[in-house]
Amino acid sequence: MEPGRTIIGVDIGGTKVAAALLRGRLPAPGARTLADAERPAVLERFTAVTDGSSSAACLRGVEECLARLLASAGKVDAIGVGVASCVDYDAGRVVHSVNLPLGDVPLRDELERAFGVPVALDNDATAATVGEHTYGAGIGAREMLMLTLGTGVGGGIICGGRPYRGFSGAAAELGHLTLDLDGPDCPADCPNHGCLEAYVAGPAMGAAARAAAEAEPGSGLGRALAAGEPVDGPLLSRLGLAGDPVAVEVLARIGGLLGAGLTTLVSIFNPELIVIGGGAAAAGELLLGPARRVIAERALPPARDQVRVTGAALGPDAGLIGAAALALAKLRGGEPGPS
Ligand SMILES: [Zn+2]
């Protein structure tokens, strides 16, 4: 068994930088299950607001997070970073960002110079997917997709047991598959209309909840609207989980749209597993059940009968833990996955 290592995992998002000191090791090759104790333990964490005023300010904020954790750790073996950007993994460069002031930055090499330890740098959604694949819901899967429902819809692909990043690191934008050519504008920095994200991300759930609240004033959603409470995705999920029939119906409709998107992905990738995570997926089976039914009705055999659709296991730490897995794999001289 490999020795345990001390790693800093960092998740650089558009609004916050989350960093954690972790201690752990990669699972044994071929592992299909993992006890909780075998997941990396978070020893300490530090979170800061992302400074988006300039590239230099943003990077200074990240380095301060790292320095803060290093000061208490004394020494770490490696650093893993997931960033909300298009990343050239092999070159260690941030290529392009939408929600961060980072474009064409050799971030891996800059951090290696600043801190003197190996650094692995990847896209944040890919890092979260690696986290779930290495330690969470996808342990042992060879062909796996992950969708993270939040403010937008993040995506990740595991192909042959390894992350798939595409020609320039821009792959796995699974939230931007087209459901309706004439659908609503995509809320992201995307010229398309009717993307999956426009129907199943948190803001779309909030809009669907408000429409239902107006149409059904006697429902839980309607009463919340009348009381001046925020009618949004989290309320929709809470009411649905409490059994409110209108909320359950709205979530089932959104789950069905998710299933329509997954139907396309099942036919393209023939995955054995699709993991759905993110805060906007809090209603769990109320979304996943309807999504599975649409896949069973609409996707092509035999792929539709082989795919499992399941909730994520690591919660909001998936990105940090995945970044740590990438760093541990770099120490071993490769990438997470079959060795
Ligand atoms: Zn889009």
C-alpha cells in the first residue's frame, strides 16, 4: 500500500476559492468499494472570496490561501488545483476563463516555483469528476459521466478509466447539449439557445418554481410567494422532499428534461454510470427517478439498459478531493485511473 501523503486541494471558482489540507492515498488499483476511512481526511480548510478584479489579484488570493494552509501544515507533498476554466492539463496552463480574470496563465509552473512542490492543475468539473471516480459514487467505473447541477451545469467524462479532456481541454461541457433549438437563451456565456443548462440548473429550477407558485396559489410554493419568501430552487427541493405535490410535479418535469439530455449522452458515450451532483440536485430521487424513466423510454438499446444513474457521494468537497487525487497521481507519476 502506498504511504499516506499530505496534500493541499484547491477549488478556484468564480465566487470563492476553497482550499483544504488533506491526508490520504490513492485506492488500490481495481478497488470497487472504499470505506469512509479510506477517503482523504480533511485536516483543515480555508475559504476566501475570489478577487476577480485582475489576473494578478486573483492569483495573489489563491497563493494566500495556499500560504495560510502551508503555515499550519509545515510541509506538504503536493498541491492539486481545480479551476473554473478551460485547462491544458499536459501543459499546466489555464487557457481561457469566463468567470475568472485568467487567460493563458502557466498556473501549474507558477505555483510549483512559488511553493516548491509538484502541482497538478485541471478544470474544476473534471477535478470533481475525478473525485467521485476515485473516492465517491464512481469507484471502479471505466466509462462514467458526471453532471453537476448548480448555478450552471458542469460536466466531466471518464473514458477508459481516465479523465477525457478533448483536443484543447474544452471537452465535457455536458450542460450545453441542445434540447430545443428555439429554447430559452443559455444563461451562461454561450451563444446557443435551449441548452440543457437552461432547463435544469438552479436558476431554471427557481423560474419553474415561481411559475408554479403563480399558477397554484394554494400550493406550498404559492403560499411562500404570497408570504414574500424567496421562491427558488432550494425551496422547490425542500418542499418536494417534504411531499408537496406541486413541488414534486415541477421537480419531475425538470427531472424528465434532465433525462432527455442524458438520453443523448447515453447514446453517445454508452456509459456504465452517470453521477448527478451539485447543490441544485438536492431533491435527489425526485429528479433522478423521472430522468431514469425517460432514459428507459427513449434511449437506444442496449446502452439504455446498462447505464446506472446515481447521486454523487462527496458533496461540495468533490472538487477539492478530486484535485488532491490528481496531485497524488502526479506523485505516482501519472493520472488517476487504471495503472
Ligand atoms: Zn449553452
